[in-house]
Amino acid sequence: MVNKHRKGLALIDVIIGSVMLAVGLAVVISMSSRSLLRQSNAERQITASWLADELLTMVLVVGPDDYVKIYPDSGKFDPPYEEYSYEIQLGDDSFYEPVQTTATIFWDIYGTTHSISVETLIARRHGESVDRLPVEAIDRDARYWEEIEKRENQ
């Protein structure tokens, strides 16, 4: 015959085991939700840095003097990046000095505004504008297949 005292201990063992399992699962779920939150924040920061790089590249391509005339110095990005806004500041110290350029990207997460700023120096364009088109058109598709054929023939 099984002792009644032993049945009570088995029940207590099951309850303690269930509580330990629940605490362990709660810790794992908490850690995974924090990890997902940090990952999504990192993705937003990477996207913001790409957008800042795009703005600075446009200033470089167009030139700091013409950029101010053609593009606005602040605004929102086009879809799919409409949750990001930007502000670009161009310093104007001297005609012969590089222009200090700062691109700041803003985005909101749960009502809190976050931002990232990238700063660089961009030289002004002096002299006549240069035609940047290649002398003859580049056939990238043909070059690609030529490289493959060379590798296969080796």
C-alpha cells in the first residue's frame, strides 16, 4: 500500500517543477522579445545610414552649390521609406574651402524620435562642367559573358 504522505510529496514535486518550467519559459520569452526589439532598431539604424549616404552622394554628384538650388534642405523620403525624414545642412565658409555637409535622418519608434547624423566635407566644383558620359557605350552583358567564357576555357 502506498503511503498517503508519499502522494503529497509527488504533488508538491509536480507543482515545483511546473513553477520552475514557467519561470524558465518566461525568461526565454522575455529575452527573445528584447532581442527582436533590438534587431528591428538596428535595421532602422542601418536604413537611416543608407539614406544619409544617399543624400550625401547626391550632394557630391550635383555639387554643393547646385544642390541648394535644386533640392530642398529637409523633407520626407519617398516610399517605401516614408517613415523617415531628413535635414541636410551645408556650411558656407569660403568659396575655396570644402563645404561641411551634415545629413540628419529622423524616424519615430512608439512616439520617440530617433536620429542619426553623418558629417563630411565635400569640395565645390570649380571651372567648367565636364561631360561625364563614357566615350563609347559599355556593354556590361557582353563583358559578363566574356569573363565566364575565359574562366571556362582555363
